[in-house]
Amino acid sequence: MPLLEPRPSAAPARHAVAYAPACVGNVGVGFDILGHCVEGAGDRAEVRRLDAPVVRIAAIHGSDVALPEDPAKNTAGAALIALRKALGLSFGFEITLHKGIAMGSGMAGSAASAVAALLAANALLPRPLPAESLYGFAMDGEQVASGGRHGDNVGPMLLGGLVLATEARLLRIPVPREWHCALVHPHCVLETRRARAALAGDYRLGEFVAQSANLALTLAGCYRGEAALVREGLKDVLVEPRRAALVPGFARVKQAALGHRALGASISGGGPSVFGWYENRADAQAAAAAMQAAFAAEGLASDALVAPIDGPAARVLAVDGMELAA
């Protein structure tokens, strides 16, 4: 995301709007550390600068479930509270959220709210910070929803594309521009905390070795643009087996994804959405239709997104009513 120009001498901006896209978290083999943006659905945040040193949630639109309006319990509010505290700001923020990502969908709706609010608030600072400097604040917000600080959703939103997100570093991974993702969201809810609870218990050392090898193959394949390496590596042997039962008809949907020359397929984030990677858009579109048919066979309607894996980052849309160039 390009930096906004500092405004040291001009009157401070009072209102900004930002957008953050959906995301495939984990990407199967990179639990809590790997994710990529998916354009086509996202959250929008309007943030107003307040003279009072507080953070408020003015309204939340578009959500079919009740979301916390206590800022400390809301991902967007918690992120801005952390931002204010770290920077020692004398002023505050009021947030209005427009939800475009269903909660409990496995498409990173909670992270999108936090990142969109942070980008909008950042645009109201006298000297806006680089996108990567917002990473820790975004994880503070994400922790409210998931109970843990992990960057596989907020990292890709801040940088765009496929991102390796460690505790302290973000690294964008190159992916061939023609590679696409098919992401299908069934109309059911799987709460992040329930999905994480399914992972409790012991794991065998061999499982970690196999998962590490698969992650390495996937990353190497992306860097080298070699689909065969990704196809060999994009297999989740650690997390997917424990979460599969939480996604209705998962085996049927995954098989539908794999049946169209997929590089791999798995659960998106905590589920119930399912994703597949493909070497071109046509295969991804055919796979998305087959995946939707598989969910329909389970009695579930669904929505599908098909977009490049190397998708755009979250972005500021307008400041004080002036639209910014994309």
C-alpha cells in the first residue's frame, strides 16, 4: 500500500474510508502463518477523528449476527485502541463498519474489519505509518475474535497477495499472475473458537515433519513458478483431518475441487469455506461450480469467489470525501 503524504502544516483530516478484502487463512499447509487475499468480498470501515481521546463504535451495518459494539471487544475497536495507546495520540476515533464478509465463514471477516479500520485511522494521522507498521495493531484486533495473535489473515490484507506472516515479520511470496483461487462459502457458520478447539490434543512428530515438507514444497513452487511442486506440497496432514468433520460434506466438496486440475484444496481459515488453487482462471471457475454443486448435494446454498492468488491489498478509498486512485 503506498504511503499517504504527511500533513504536518495542513488541518488534520477528519474522515476516511478504507476497504479490506476476504482472505484464505492457513492455505492448508501454513497454519497461522500463511494466507492470501481474495478480491470480490470485503469489509469497509468509515473512521472519524474525534477530539476526545476515546474509541467508539458508531454503527455496524450488513451483519446477520450481533457484533460487539464495545470497542474493546470488537476487532476494529481493539485495533484502534492499541494504535492510540502505542502512538500516545491525544485524539480518538469513531468507527462505522459495513460488513461484506459473513462472520464464521472462514474468509477472515473479523480480520478485515480490523485492517480496514486501521487503514482509515492511519489516513487521519498527521504522518501515516507504513502498512507493515500496522501489523501488530491488526493482530491485537484479531486476538479479540480468535483468542490468539496470528497474522495469516491480517498480513495478506496489509501487503496483498500470498504472505508469510511470522510474529514479527511479513514477507510477500511471489505467485504466477495467472494462478487463481476458487473460494466457496456454504451458508452455514463455524465459529473460529470452535474450529480452534478441534485442534486440541497430541500430534505425532511425523505429522509435523510431513507438514513442514509440504509447506516448503508449496513455497518453493510459488517462488519458482512450478505448479508440480505446489501440487506435491499443498496437502494439509496436520489440521485438516481434525477439522474436516466440522464442514458439511467436506470430502465431497474437496474432491470436486481436486477434480478440475487443482494444485491443492483444503479448508479456508477455520472453515466452513473451502478453497482450491489452479493454474488458470478457467479451471478455477469450473471447480467453483462443481464445489457449489457438492455443497448443494448436502442441502447447502453457497457463494463462490474466483480471483488471482496474487490479489490486491486493503486500501484507503477516500479521505475527507475525496476519493483516492486505486
